[in-house]
Amino acid sequence: MASQNSIFLLIILCTHMLMILTLSQNPPNEIPFACVQQSTQCKSRLYQHNPLTKNNISALYSVDISQIQNITHGDQHHHLVTVPCSCKNVNNTVAYFYDTVYSVKLGDILSDVSDEFYSGQTWDDQGTRFKVNTNATIHLLCGCTGSESQIMVTYTVQEMDTLPDIANLLSAEVSEIENVNKVLLRNPGFIKVGWVLYVPMYKNGVPPSPSPLTSKKRKEVVEATGDKCRMYNLFVQVTSCLELVFNEFSNMSHLEVTHHLDMYSRNNSTQMSPGA
């Protein structure tokens, strides 16, 4: 399973790098998450920060209300929208997208519709204007992780955001966010409002990392190990001594053993007496 995940990530990285080479030296706010046509569909989440009700979101995203989850960002109440994410070719851009339908109104411009209703996460493949009174297909950016324990979240950077804040909000690791968004995050620690990031979110929370032994704990372990070694050495010495005594007594006659024990008893009594 680990090797399959590695191959999957390698393919994604290669195709992503090919896409990167076609971009300007000044990257845009959003870059589609590259894939290969053979990529399977996955579940993804879109972070929705516009002031919309669940009913509004359900209609705009063409999803059931049960697929919309509440999430709190500071004092703001936002939503996570779970959608099926597929690898598609949109006007020669092969990447992960989720498609929904939007009813175009007079004066609508895609960039404005994206910012107002889709948290700035649409992919502009058809210019800046729609045809009024038509249903336009909206391509929303999404991604897949290749891991059963994670789900990719499409997140738009907001005012006062930092990468640690985003990671904490979405149960993710900063290093993994950086790895997935290498083009936008070229300058360590710098993020820009409006950037669309892909965040590998742990479904059951970030797993705890094994903490190294503290110096105090390490000292306690060393001391405990030393005590055990000393006890073992003492045991070996006592055992050897008893074995020597046993061998010595086994070579004596009963009368000689009695004599030695009697002499030991007398010497011990003399040393223990008050006048000694």
C-alpha cells in the first residue's frame, strides 16, 4: 500500500511540475491540482467562507445538505462542503475538478460570482462574462490525497491567516501543506489573501508524533539500566561465592565441616562481645 501511494504521489508531482512550467514567473492565486486521466474519483472538501445558508450552499454546489458541515474560524461560522472530485480535461487543463451549475444573471462576471458564492475557488476557462439566462458549468478546484486517513480540502487564504493557523483549523501538518503547494509557497512563511491552497486534512485528527526522551527521562532510564546491571553482577558474584563454598565443604568430611562451623561460631561470638 505504501509503495502504491508513493507511485501515485510521484505521478501527481510530475504532472504538477509540467503544469507549473507553463505558468508565469508570478504565479496566479490558484493552480489546478494536476492529475492523470487514469486517476480515480475521490471525496474532497471545499472550504466555503461566504455568508451563505446551508440551503443556499446546497443549491449553488448541487449537493445535499447532509454533505455540508459547520466549521468555526475565529468568530466566523463557515462550512465544509464534501463533493466528488474527478480528474478532467477542461480546455486542455488536466486536473481535479468538481462541476456544478450556476444560473447566470444580468451583469454577472465569473470572477465576481466566484468570490461572492464560491469562495474564489472557480477555474476560469470561459472568459470573464457569461451568457445571461443560461446555466453555466462552474469548475471548482479540488484535489485527492491518495491516503485513506486524509481528505483534501480546497481552502482560500483569508485576512490574518498563517500556515500554522490553517493547519490547526483543518487538522493538517504545515509541512504537508507546503509540499502540496510548492508553487505558491515558494517563500517560507509567506501567504497571500486570496490564494487557493490544497490542505491534506486528517479525518480523525493529526496523529501524535513519537516524542523523543527528555534529558531527565533519558537519565532515569540510564540510571535504572545501571542499577539492573549492578544487581546482576552482584548476583553473579554471590552465586560464584556460594558455589566455591559448596565445593569446599563437599570435599570435607562431616567431622571437618562440624569443626569449621564451630570455629566460625566462636570467632563470631568473640567479635560480638562487649569487651572485644
